[in-house]
Amino acid sequence: MTIPFYDYGIPGGLLTGLLFGFALEAAGFGSPRKLTGQFTLKDFSVFKVMFTAVLVAAIGLYLLRLAGLMTAQSVFVPTLYFWAILAGGLLIGAGFAVGGYCPGTSLVGLASGRIDALVFVAGMVAGVIVFAQLFGPLTDFYFAAQGPEGQRLTDLLGMPEWLILAVLVVVAAGGFALGSRLEKARGGPFTAEEVCAPEEPDGRAGYASQPAE
Amino acid sequence: MTANPRPFWSPLSAGIALGLALLLTFVITGNGLGASGFVTRLAAQVSAWIAPTATAQNAYFGPFIQAGAPLASWITWEVIGVVIGAFLGSRSAGRISVKVERGREVTRTQRFAYAFGGGLLVGFGSRLARGCTSGLGLSGGATLAVAGFVFLIGFFAAGFLVSMMFRRIWQ
């Protein structure tokens, strides 16, 4: 048996997407208040869920390689373009804090009824079109400070993979403990009841005339 | 919209489920999960509908158009799966909530403006970074890619900073 199968068929796409969407929704990531609660320290779900998922998949890939079921170079590893990736990360963090979603979670918000998620998707489409118009002048920046092809933390730090995974597990455990303490102090995390409650009429801006949904 | 939605999964359970879904995706395709790749193709298609000639000549969109229908791609099926999975999950747990979700101090119109503006930054940023929280953060992170961790540092740093400046949006 050779893993991965490099199967880009429709059933695999639908199945993996379905599991992805189901897990994100179960985590509460259809709610922009729960998502942005990460950055007000009221809700550490984004950090906890992401870190856990990264570690589960990273350890899984490591074990598949250790068992000889997978070779080292067989999965796609993105290459670093330092400035473009850092700037893109900053823009996505900023847009997430203001708009309430990232690309994947906006689809989950939309699928669970959030009308604001549809507006966010329209904004993303506009953002990509703006990028395409500016691609010419941005080209140098886009390719600047390219790192080695598919460089991994093991290459960068010269440490064995098990040690990096162990360090990340410790960091995750610390983050879980600290996060739980911080979110409790702020009355979090957001529950399903809170984020699924009907929309409140806005008192300050004269929303009283509009019926709550 | 039931009165009593079932609680979300604990972050640990949801994280394990998400990690296993990601691992399965690597096993099937050799690639991780993504989302912004679909938005890029959607934008190329929308642009082609509005201005076909200019889009085909555009340095960034051109290759998508020349390759045929931009949306005919694996990632489109994955995204359709995401929408179905999230819909079925929220429906079975009574967590579908049709509304404009916003902070108490923000009107609907303001919320739409913030959602569009935030989406604009995210769309632009995802093309600059060549991926988003899913493709670079989650999938890149799982392969221990340096690129994934550089992305995550930028994402969390800007998230905290901008959130402090715009705190009233979500209060």
C-alpha cells in the first residue's frame, strides 16, 4: 500500500470537505463572536482547536512515515516567501478581527444561517480581484525572501521530529491551561445557547422598530 | 432555530475530529484542506463574467481562465462538502441561527460594512500569503512547514492588535 493515494476525485473532495465542515461547526466556528472571542481572550477555542488539530495530523503523518507506509517527501509542504506570507498572515488576522471570519469559517457561518457571512464572502471575492489588479507592481514583493523548497521546522532547527512534536505538545498543554483560566476570568467561553440566541434589536442605534429574527 | 441548541463539542474533541479529517485528507490526496483556493477561483470566474477580455489578459487570473472553467477543481467539491457538513451538523444539533451576528453596539449596516471590509482584507491577504488559516495555518502547520508557522505568527499578532483597536465591534 502506498500512501498518499493522490486521489483528486469528486467523492474524496466531498467526503473530506464534509468532515472538515462538520468539525468546524461542532467547534462553534460558525459564530463570528465565538471566533473573535479568541482575540479578546474570552474564548480560546480557536487556539485550542487549531493547535490540537495540527498536532493530531502532524503526529499521524509522523507515525505513518515511521511505520514505513509513507515516504518523507510525499505530502505537499508549502515553501516560505517570508515577506508575502508574513504580510498575508497579518492582513488575514486583521480582517478576521474586524470581519469575524476566515475563508473556511465564513462558509461554516453561511451554512448555519449567518447572513453577515455572505457579505464577508463577497468582500473576499472583491479582495482577490483587487489583488489580481495590483499583481504586476506586487510581483517583486510576492517572491521576495524565498526560503528553501518545502522547508520544515526539522530542517530549520536541526532537531529531530519527535522532539519538535513533544515541544509543541507541551506548548499546547500550557496554552490550554492558560487559556481556560483567562476565558473563565472573562465570563467565557461562548456557549451554543449564547451564540444561537435570536438577534437582539439594537437599543443604541434605534433598532427597536425592527423585529428580532 | 430551536430553543435549546445542543452544546458545542469541547475544543479537545473538536480539535481531534478536525485533526483526523485533515490527516485523512493528506492520506487521500497528499495535500491538506483549504478554502481560499476556492475563493480565488470564484473571483476569477466572477471577474471573467464582468470583463472577459481583461480577466484573460490579467497576469494573475489569466492562467485560471486559460486552463478552462476556473471552478472545475477539486477544491470546489471540498468546499461544497464543507457547506453540506456544516449544514447537517448545525441542523442536527439545533444550531442553525438565521441572523446577522453582531455585537450589541453595532447596527446591521455597520456589521455589513465591517464584514465586507474584513472580507476584503482576508481575500487580498490570502492571495499574498498563497493560502489562509486552513491551507497555510492548519495544513502547513501539520506538515511542520516553516511557512505555516510564519503565517500563524502574523495571523495571531495582527488579530490581537486589531482586536484591541476595534474592541467595540463585538461588545
